[in-house]
Amino acid sequence: MPGNYHEKFEVDGYIGFFKIFSISETEIILGANDKHLDFRAIITKDKALVYNIKVITLVSYNNTFGKIYMTIIKPFHRIVVKSLVKNAYKNCK
């Protein structure tokens, strides 16, 4: 963990190992930077009655290993994200 690690829900805080880059009323941007790739997860909510949480993930490759890693992980990525959103929803009830 980085030397400035803390779990306060604020910019530069952390949720698990994801750093909080931005927080607004309808959106939070989390992520991690690595020597192989940089990752961002953008979680948004709107006022719709159903399907009101959206998750967007972005990856920027820093080298060939990052690209190889994501090629291996990509098939499982959607399953993991869906599971994380379901768990977050259950924990908010």
C-alpha cells in the first residue's frame, strides 16, 4: 500500500486498493496506476427507477505486459464487474 493510504471516502482516499480520483453527486472515479497499465472505474448513478447504476472501465497500457495481462483477464472482466455491482447493491439495502 502507498504511504498515504487511508480509507476515508474522499478524493485521494482508497476503497480497498482503488484510489479515489474524483467524487461528485452522481459519479465516482476510482483507479490504480501500475507500471504495466493504468486502470479507471467510473461509477455513475441517475434517477431512473431501474438500471440506475452504470460502471465504465478504462485501461491504458503502459507496456506489452499490460496488454497481455488484459487479454487474459478480459473474458472474466464483465462477470467480475457484475458481481461487484450486485454486492454493492445488496450492501446498500
